[in-house]
Amino acid sequence: METDNKKLVIVQQTIPNENLKISFPFCLFSLKSYVGIKALFGIFFWLSVIYFLYGIVHFFIWDSTFWGILWNFFSKPIYLIYHICVFTLFYCMTWAIFDIVSFKNCVIRLLLIIASIVYVILPADIIPDITPFLGQADDIVAIIIGLTNAISLIKNKPLTNEKENNK
């Protein structure tokens, strides 16, 4: 008798895009992700986009009288800055609601970059600059910390190791 040695082949079927996570700004275009508090902040975000666009359009509409031009010259930039600030506030709040992990990574990196710049600029150091080698070494370390965080922020690398996140 002949025995058939059949190999057992297991095919794992996956649902397409099941594990694919869309990054923050692009997930705002997927209305399926608007559930609960995300829906509220998604609506606030899109309203802030409309408000921002209104501010840009309104910036270019000028009054042609002398007092109108004078008023527009001083008030229009202030209103445009206000519109930009409102948009930025709602953008950051929506980012924190939709993708807290990348928001925390970005904020921590920005704070480290700002702290390293401030440390290098300020005259007060942990080790005074009068000390021949060590006085400049702490500034170099601060510059290295700032540059590595800036580079990794540009490359969009997470703060933690990906193997730790998958556990």
C-alpha cells in the first residue's frame, strides 16, 4: 500500500486594512473613525478649518478709503494671527484625541528641542563655561540632544522601541 504524505498547508486569511492604521491628519478624512468624543472634536476641527479659510479670505478684502486702509493695515494681521491660533488650537486638540501616542511623542520631542536651545543660549549652565573642557562639554551634550530629537521628529520615529509597543 502506498501512503500519501500530504503536507498540511495553513493559509492565514486576513481582512485587508484590518491592522493598517491611518496616521493622524489623514484619518480625519475617514468619517468612520468619528465615534464619541472623536466625532465632537472632528466637527470642531472642520469648523476651525472653515473659520481659518474665512480669515484668509477676509484678510484680502480691503477698504479703499484712507481710514479703511489705515484700519485694515493694523487690524487685519491681528485678526489673521487670531484665526491661525484658533486653527492651531483645534488642530492640536483633535490630534491629541485621535492619535495620543504620536501627539505625546511630538510634544516631548519639541519640548526637548526647546529646552536644549534655551540651555545653550542662557548664560547659566550646570557646569560653568570657565571650566576648560567640561564647561563646553555640557553645551555640546545639549546640542546633541536637541539635534537628535529634531532629526527623529523630522523622520517621525517614535520615542519607544517598536518591539516594546507590540508586547
